[in-house]
Amino acid sequence: MALLRILALLLALTVSELHCLPWFINVSESQGPGTILQSFSFNCTSHMPTLQLVHVQPPTTFFNPPSLTRWQGIYVGTVTLSSSARLDALSVNHYKLQLRFTCGNHVMEGPLSVNVRRDPGHSACAGRFASPAGEIIQVLETVTPGARLYTLLLPGLEVQRAQINIISAQDPPYFPGPFSINGQGWLLVPSQGLKGQAEKVFQLQILVTFGQNRSCLGMLKVKVLPVPSSLISFLKQASNITILEDLPPGGKVVQVRARGFDVRYEILSPVPCPLFSIGRADGVIRTTAPLELAQAPGAAVTRLRVKAHERLRPWASVELELTVNVRSVNRWPPRCLPAMLVTQIPETTPVGTVLNTFTCADPDSPGSILDYQLQFHSPPGSASLCLRDRVLEVNATLDCDARGACFQHAASILVLDGGQPLMTTEVPVLVMVTPVNEFSPACVPHKFRIREDAGPHTLLGSVVGMDKDYPHNNIEYYISGGPTIFSVDRLSGEVHLLGSLDYELQTLYRLNVLLIDHGQDQDPTHHRSGSCTITIEVEDVNDHAPECQPPFQELTIYALLGHSVEVTKVSCWVPQEPQRLAFSYSIVGGNSQNRFSLQGATLVYNNILLGPLWPEQFYTYELLIRVADAGPSIPHLSTTATVSVHLIPWSASTVATRTHRSTVPSVMTPLLVTDTEAFWQPEPWFVVVLTVTSALFVLALGWLLLRLFQGLVQMHQTPNKPTQALLLNGIQGTEESIQGFMEAPRMEMSQAPSSVDLSLHFDGRAQDSRTGRDYLFNTLTGARRWL
């Protein structure tokens, strides 16, 4: 061994100077005391250097303080194993030594890591047990049969599952009975006890086997001592002691006292005792490690067997059993997972839905039962959530469809342990309820009425939509298909007219209004829709004036004194509204002497006047007939038809002459002017004077014109167009429509000679407007004879 140390030292000197830390070395568990682990050199010329072992992790006495020697001006430091070194890789395979080198003011510190490697051929037996003299055990002859005398402590004994056997002979009568040793290394007293075996020494050779081909031998010597004559006893002592787990290491548990001379104390069991120690001289039991029940639940109850004996007479001893109860101290509040809960759920979450399960534990007392309490902050007293044991659930229907109903539920879960003092932990809980678009908007079908003469942008009314989701009635309106002359405001639902209406073309409109809600769901793209039908009725407005066919007529009649003659029938209607048939007729111009009247739509000449006003010559009347619609529709619109009547007086000497009716030729397209007139109504006397004067002037003018144009009429066979009538309404007339309103004129004649048959007498002559042929006619019977 000395030679190995010298070689290691020389090797260390040949190595270059090591000025950098840390160092790493490997050592076999078979190395024994005095083994050099590491050698290194230092340069320190002007001071006396020092090399210190600051500490070892884990704490142990296996390493000697490093030595420092000078050799040729260089200082060499060496680290060796101590005499108590028993390396075992299965127990501890790594040690960390903190070294400090000081040279004057220069200090260098660093770790030295020692890795312990397994050595399969290394014998675990060491110490006095493996020495030839063996381990000596002293025991009183009064020891309890079967009691544990000694515990064999070998590295890796339990890990390697070693087999331990006593191989020496235990034959009677020297042995009262066989000693036994179990796999844990406990040497037990024979079942017969050791009474009467005082002063005897029993040698026991023990074989320890580690797996295959690994074993070692050891020797135990049991020396039986007689019972001492002097009495030693413990003073009165409580057998149950209770301490708190927060008692620090080294804290006093209890002090035991025994009567005797120079008494010494020791703990017999448990061996080893990791939690408690006893002062050999004063008997004070102290803690040697933290009593953390959470990490070491077995520390709650410890049964100690304490022995007191005299120092000079070890066989004079007495034992005492103590029970140390460690009571937990409530130092830490419960710890919970999660430590805070923030979640959001939709308002449609069903009752009973689990939001979270809280897992809490008490560090002071793992596995203990904790108390959970739910406390609401806002809204206070809410019943929406409940806590069942550790489970937070939805307790009531969540509703966001009322103002202020959709809110955040702020609460906390209070967790209480059962320790003293009472410790609590508060877990904040924030549950945000989000709205869900549950209901579709709806509206009630409605009916609007509007006049057909309403202008663009006229407001018809509003569509009122309803939506139960909050915010209520947050709806947009659209028209789905249908006519384009109506529009609906997207936000207010107001229905407006965009174009013009015509009652005669369409009297009823149906609009399909589409309702779409928005802003009522956590997802802004989630919408619901509904629809309803809006009916719009168009109210009729009198906006078309009547039209007459033909608008201008020219007739020739023969006037018989004292008779009334039906001149013509005015035919008028409204082309856009053929169903309208009620009209009022009135003569507004040309009726001098009031000889014409209207019976409904029929124009009648009244020849019942006598006196100097009787016309003796050809006379023409230009009659203006005002035709206005009647009925409830307003305003009342009217048009004017012109009838030109050529009046020929009848006398007894008058021969049969031809009469005819003239109309506007079909090739001529008169212009129809529709106008709503505002007329002036003069005083009655002014009307009479103006009428008489106008009639006289017209009669005179007509007689002159008749004379002038008679020749032209006969020459061209077609009468000229008279003076343009007042307020003539233009109309697009056709030849067929004019012919439809042409009637054969009926001339009322005076009494014919009695010798002629009235039924065969033709008293008038006229020309057919279609064929241009002349014919004779009877004014009474209407019979015709073509010429």
C-alpha cells in the first residue's frame, strides 16, 4: 500500500499544474481507508498556502482533510479516504467535495466529484465483524428470550437480498439453545433465554452470501453478564409524549432520568433511529431530522426503547419504553388545481353541465378531507351555479334575453382544512355567459292603402318585427323579390314608394319582407331570419277624363213647329276605366234661345216657341256639350264634345230636299286636349244678355255662311269642316268608330198633304258617308230609298 501511495504521488508531480476546478474522479467501492483519491500541485512562492475541505455532500466522514506538502518548490495536495470509509455504490454512488486553496490573498475554490463504481468482486464484510477477533456483544442474562441482540450493518444488505446464516456449531450443553439471525441482520436471543449463562461467551461464525460466488465470513461473540447487585431504575416518566411536527432538528423532546452511578443512556430500538437521538450523559431525547408528516407519514408515531446503564458496569442496566406522537401543525393552506377558473359558456348550457372539478390537497395532511364552499360576489345570491362536493355545475337555466340578464358570474370557492389553526384557500371563479341566437324574428302580416297618385318616396307605413333575443328587435329588413317600385328601410322597416302607381293596371301588391337579426350571438356571423307578407292596396284616383266618339259631329235637321226632335246621342267613356259609366252632360256653349236640351246623353231640339224668333232661313248652331264623370271619385274630370247642327225650317211649300250629317273625315285625326277647367260663374242677368246677343249674332252669321257654302256643298259633295270647336279634346278616331256613332238623321216634318201616304212619303234626302251614295228617307219611319 505504501508503494502505491509513493507511485501516485510521483504521478501527481509529473502532471502539469492544475489551476482549474472542478475535478472528476472515479473510485471503486473496494477501496479502503488511506486510498489516495486525487493529487494536484499548486504554485505559491511568497506565502504559506493552505488546502481545506469545506464540506461534503452527502455528509460523511469517509474523507480525510486534504494534506499539503512541499516538494522542490511546488505544493502537492492529496485527498485520501479516512479510516471509517466504507464505500458502497448501491448506497451512495456520488460524493461532492468542496475544496478551498488559499495562497496569501488569492483564494481558489472548486468541487471535487467522486463517483463510486460497483466492484463485483468486492466483499461487503468489513470492520470488527470481519476481523479475526470479531464483534463483541455484551448482554445480561435476564435478557428477554427472542429479543434482538445485535443488528448486522453491511452495505447493500437489503438491496442485494443477501443470505445470512450461522455456520458455527451451537451444540448443548454449552449452548442453551441456538442463536438465530434473519435476512435483515438481526441476531436474536435463543427462545430458551440466557438464564444461568452468566460469564459465558458464545462465538458465532456468520456467512453472508451475495448472489453467486460472492460471500464473506464474520465473527460475533456474545458475552453474557450477570445481573448487577446494585439497582438502577428510571424515575417516574410519562410513557406517551406528544410533540409538534414543526419542532426543528435538535429540538428537545423529553429528558429521561435513571437512578444509579454515572449513568449512561442509549436507544436500543429502533436501530438505526433516523428521527431521534439521546444524550449519553444527560438522557435528553432530541430530534435529528425534520418531522414532516407529509413527506414521512411513518413519523406520526415512534416507539423508543431506551436503556440506562452505569458506565463502569454496563451490565447494570434498565430499559424504558416511550411512545412519541407527532401532531401535525397546520402551516400551509390547501393547494388547488386549478388555482383560478376563468371560462365562458353559452346561455343554452343545460342544467347539470360540469364546468370544472377542483382538486385540492392539504400539504400538512395529504389525503385529509377538505371542505368546499361556494361564495358569490356578483350578482350576489345567484343560483345559476352550484358546487357539489368538488364539482362546479350549472344549477339553473341561463338566460340572456332580458336586459342585464347576460352577465359575468364572479364567485370564489373557499377551501378549508380541518387543522388548527384553520387554514383556507380561495379559488377565484369567473364564468362568462355568452348570448346565443335562439329565436327567429317574426312580424305580423299587415295591409297598407295608398292613393294611386302618390308621389315617389311616399311613406306607406312600417313593418314591425319582433325578436325575443336580446337586444330585442335588433332586426334588418329586406324585400325578397316582388315589385321594385317599393322599398323598405333596412333599419326602421319603413315602406316607401319609389315609382308611380296606376290603379287601372294593378290594384294590389304583395311584398315578402325578409327579417334578419344581428348582434345577438357570440358568433357575429350567426343570424336567424323570418318573413311576412305585406299587402298594399292601391286606391283609385280619378285621373282620366272621359272621351267622346266622335268628338265633333255635324248634323242637319228640319224643324217642325211645335215638335221636339232628337238630334243625336253623345257617346262617351273612359278608355282606361271601361267600368266607369256614370257621366253628367251639360250644354255650356252655343245654345242660343235655349232651343236645345239634354236628356241624359241625348241632344234634343225643342221647337215649341212661337213668335218672331222662328227661323225662316237656314241656321247653324255650334253646341258645346260638357261631359264630366260622376260618382264618388274626385276630382271630377270633364271633356267637351262639339255638335254642329244645321237647322232648316219646314214649310208647306218645301219640296223634298236632302239633309245630311257631316263628321270629321276619317283621314283627319283631331287632337284631343284634356283639361280640368276652373270656370267663372257670372251674374244671371249678365248671362241672359250675353246669351241673347250671342244667339242673334250666331243666327245672322250662320245664315250668311249657309248661303255662301250651299253652292260649295253641292259642288264637292262633301261639307267643309266648320270652325274649330272650343276646348276640343284630341282623340285618335278610326273610320269604324266614327261610323259606329253615325246615325241616320231624323227630320220631323209638318203635316204632309193628306193625299199622300205618310208611310210611303220620303221627306228628306241625305248622302251616305261611307259609300257616298245619296238616298231619300222618311223622318217618321226611318225608311230609306237609294238613288
